[in-house]
Amino acid sequence: MQYEVSLKEAETQVVLKRHVDVEQVDLGSTIGTSFQEEYGFLGSKGIEAAGPPFLMYHHGPEGSRWEVDICAPAAHAAPNPPAGYTFDTVVGGLAATTLHRGPYETIGAAYDAVAEWIKEHGLVASGPVREIYLSEPGTVPDEIETILEWPVHRVPVPTA
């Protein structure tokens, strides 16, 4: 698959998030449960979702473990989030981005394309990658759409 990578200014977002360090085998079910709990809490408080859900990958895989933030963008924070969850602000900024269409198992090619594009354009990755999920659960795998946003910064040009 060909990926069109571009540079964008990612928005700063308030999110309800759960930080997890999880085995690969449990990642899918942990994500699903977390999103259900996050959106259930937001709904119970009358807080509107402020965008599609996403993950931020901090480390992974370390062996078979992943360290991720599971994030539900929210219109605003609220007191007393569920145990294990916090409201946080994900700072926006410059990001290299692309759209992946297809099963999650094939998203590695999109990561490779963005990483190569970052190098080719003299940029440096500067934060955890965000996988933004545009498709509803149950979408046919070949029709799943996921945006990758990889925070970057420009490398300063040396001065003489």
C-alpha cells in the first residue's frame, strides 16, 4: 500500500486516559474494555466526546509487553474519574501523519512509511505515536481506517 504522508499541526486535547503496561495477547481486550469504560463515564457525566479515540504508544513492544495510553477525547475534564483513569491534556504540535486502510495487523507498513518520511524531511520524532481510530468496532478489517500522528520537530540548522 502507498502512504501519503504529510505534516500537520495536531490539536491540543483534553482526554480521559488509562495508562497501561500490558501483554501483547491482552492488548486488544484491554483497549476495548478501556474505551467502553471511558465513554461510559463521559456519557454518565454528560460530557461530549471531542474526537475519535486514540492510543499513544510509549514503548513497545518490550518483549511481548506494550506501554500505552488509551485515550478518549473529551469536551472538558470532570472530577472523580473511574479508578485507574485520569483526565490529562495531550499537547498538540507538529506531527507527521498518514491514513492506514486495512487490518490492524498490517499497520506496521504505515509506521515504516512515516518513519522514512520523517528522516527524508530532516525531522526528528519527538513523542509517542498516536493511533487514531476512525472506524467503529466490528468494521470489516479491509475497511478499517486508522490515522497515525507522529509528533516531530525540526532539526536546527548548524550556524557557522
